Amino acid sequence: MSYQDEYRASIDNPEAFWAEKAGRLDWYTPATNVLSTDEHGIQRWFADGELNTCHLALDYHVDNGRGDQTALIYDSPVTNQQKKYSYRELRDQVALCAGMLRNHGVEKGDRVVIYLPMIPEALISMLACARLGAVHSVVFGGFAPPELAVRLDDATPKVLLTASCGIEINRVIEYKPIVDAAIEMANHKPGTCVVLQRPQATAGMQAGRDVDWQQALADASPADCVPVKGTDPLYILYTSGTTGKPKGVVRENGGHAVAMKYSMSAIYDIEPGDVYWAASDVGWVVGHSYIVYGPLIHGCTTILYEGKPIMTPDAGAFWRVISEHGVKALFTAPTAFRAIKKEDPEAKLAKQYDLSCLETIFAAGERLDPPTYEWLAETFQVPVLDHWWQTETGWAIAANMHGLESMPVKSGSSTVPVPGFNVEILDEAGNQLAANEQGFIAVKLPLPPSCLTTIWGDVERFKSNYLETYPGYFTTGDGGYFDEDGYLYIMGRVDDVINVAGHRLSTGEMEEVVGKHPMVAECAVIGRRDELKGQLPMG
């Protein structure tokens, strides 16, 4: 089916379109109520369906002949370690971790905060929560105690999972003092803190609360998958809010699984068995969607990379990983490519590796600037495809639909709306604008599966932030325009959120921190253009 046919089908009859896509997954009970409206007036997908996301990501593949295929490659230049897990091995590790969580009182619907570096246990923990029907909230490793404390108070987890340290290029960051300080600050105290001791640092343990990870695993027995409803939450992921308080984006099990499966083929042109690498962090939405869930639900091999684009050991790090592991598609933020280009402008290090396996490069998280696009396209002679999405959606709003129909690339554009996203450009009064007229980017309801349906514990904030500015539309917070060919151009935020190296940061949050200093009477934080990171905060 051509892109236009697929897109029109998704807009003209979204229920039939997504029911067909949902049929590609192994539900315990397929949904008959495909799209419904809840008591808050929010539209929800697959409310009466039953499934388990961990079953789709692991058990299904083991039961259907992929047990010996590599599911996960852990590649850690900062520790000089590599480890591969087959689907069967990963399933067994996840089942045991789920049993560990169950031993510490975690049940369906309970929250678990995960504060871990880029190690296999991070991915294993996420899938273990999904296995039990528990709700994980991953916090980027290294976030300061106040940031972690805010998330503990909002998510109220039963258990916190952490490690003794994370490893940066030239230093070890001890996590346990951060965790201890955050728990001290927080009103909500997790009942148990499970600590993985890494060789690079030993964490101090608090009697009665802290538990050694390996000992807890030794005391556990494997847990089976727990069926959940399509609308039950899979995870909470906090993103910067314009008011200063982070927003807990809630992702539902059913819609998320359907969108992940569809996107792997339709956007990324990936087949089960292919090696897919999202060079991101599990603490961010790209890591959730395309290190963990998307590739595994689709039956691919995914890569968990504990390193940097440069200095681990050099600007050839990405090309080594691609060559060594046979990566078919690479997905990362433009900042990473700019850092590599700055260190190795002629791509001499790339030429040392056989990159014939690499078929496509995908960029997102921030604007792919024309010089970086041109450098990538000329150097690697493969399609370089920008796409645009948000933490709130969990997958692309606009993309070059490579798996449906590759479209001509226009530098600076994320190409066209993804099927399911009825994107319009509106003026302040909510009127639709013509081609080449810049305005507010909005998505006409219903949103497709996977998009947030609430903010954790605050449905009114969800409605006021996203649904009330333009009734009948989801407000993205970005401005832009369509050109005469229907290509979408993103011009940046229209609120006080800035984009630093692909990460959304609230200037309001930063002003709050700076304003607490006794020598500061008034302050303002703005985003200043930066060649490497896109924007830098300036106070």
C-alpha cells in the first residue's frame, strides 16, 4: 500500500485501521472495543483487550522459534565489556527479576522507580515490571537528588532499583549517595531499595531498606506474565513541564505495543531478526521505545550501548559498533553526529570499518540541521531520514515512511505525517492555515495508539495542557508549517521549553532553581543557539 493510501485509511476509519494492526500481536483477549471514551472524556484504545507487553517482547518469540536468536547486545566501551543475550536467556533473566520484585511486594499496578545506568539490568528491570503488570518509571541515571525526589513523591513507588554507580568518560558517578539524599528529601519513602554493586564503586547499604541485587535474585523464583487491560499503564516517564513541575507521561500497554510493532516496519523498514540500534539512553523516551520495546516486540536484535559518540575511545565508536554487530539501521540525535563530525570532519575513522550492513540513518530529538544532514548523506551514501516526535506520543508524528514508500528528502523537513496523526497548522484563533503559513502544530483527535492519555495523577493538567487550547485537537507545543508538497517543517517550541542536545528542558524549572539562591532577586533563563547542542540555557 502506498503512503497516501495508508494515511487516508488511518484518518478516514481509524478504528478499522488500528484494529487490523492490533491483529498482528498475540493478545490473550483481542479487543472488541477498539476506541472508546472514558469517564473523563478521554479517548482510549483497546480498553477490553488483554495482553502482556513482556510476553509480546520475549515469551512469544521463545515460543515461536526465536529462542536462540540474539535479543540483546550489551556493548560497553567504558568497562571494556560485551555480552549477548538470546531471547530465551533474556526471558529467563526477566522472569527471575520479576520474581525478585514480587518477593518485595510488587504487584499489578504498583510503581517501581528505576535509577540505573546503561547496563542490561536496566532493560531487564523494565521488562520485569511489565511482566508483573507493574508500572515502571525510569529516571535518567545521574539526575540530582531534588529531581529524583520529585519523581518519588509523584510516582510513590514500592521499590527503587539502582546501582552503585554509573560510568562517564573520565569519571565514576556514585549513584547511591544521590539515591539516599533523594529518599531523605522525598515525602514518599520506597519500602525497598535494591542495589546492584558494580566493580567500579561499592555502595553503602542502609539496614532494613537496602537489599543486595544478587542476593535478592538468588532468593527469587521466576514469575509468569500477568495479563493486563489494553488501557492499563505500562510506564510513567517524566518530561519537562512549562510550570516547573515535571509531567508524568503515562503510556498504556495496548496502544503502545500496537504502535511499536507498526512503526518498526512502516517507519524504520526493519524485519524480525534484523539488528537495530537506537543510540540513546533508557532514561529517555527513545530508549523506552526503540532500545527496549519496539525492537523486542518486533523480534529484532537490539543494542544497549554504554558509551559516547566520541572519546570511548574516539569518534569512530559508533562505526565500530555498527560494523561489529551488523547494524541495519542507526537512530540517534543530531547532536551525536555533530560531535563526531567536529572530531573527524573527513570521516577517516568511519573508513576503517566495513559499514555495508548499514542501510539507513534516522535522526530525531532535535532539528537535523542541513550541514549535518549533508555530511551524513555524502559520507555514508545511505538514506538519512529526519523524523519528529515527542515524549508524549512515544513514536513519530511525522516521518519519511521508509517501510511503506521512501519519499524524496527535503533538508530541514521531517517529511509527512505518520498514519494516524491528523496534523494541522492552526492560527491563534484555531483556524487552519494554508501551505507555507507558519502557525501552531496540532493533531486532530483521536490521537493514534501509544500517545499519552493522561498525566500521572493529574488528568485536569493533561486536559488543560494538551486538549483545551484548541478543542478537538491535541496541542503539541511546537510551531511550524506545511509546504506546497505537504512536507512538515518544525520551527521550534512555542512555550518555555528549550531543546538541549535532544533533551527537553524547562526554563521555568531552571529559573526556579536559580531563584532560590540567596543572592538572586530576579532571573530569566533563555535558550541560546549552539553549534553542537542546538541550544544552551543562558541565565
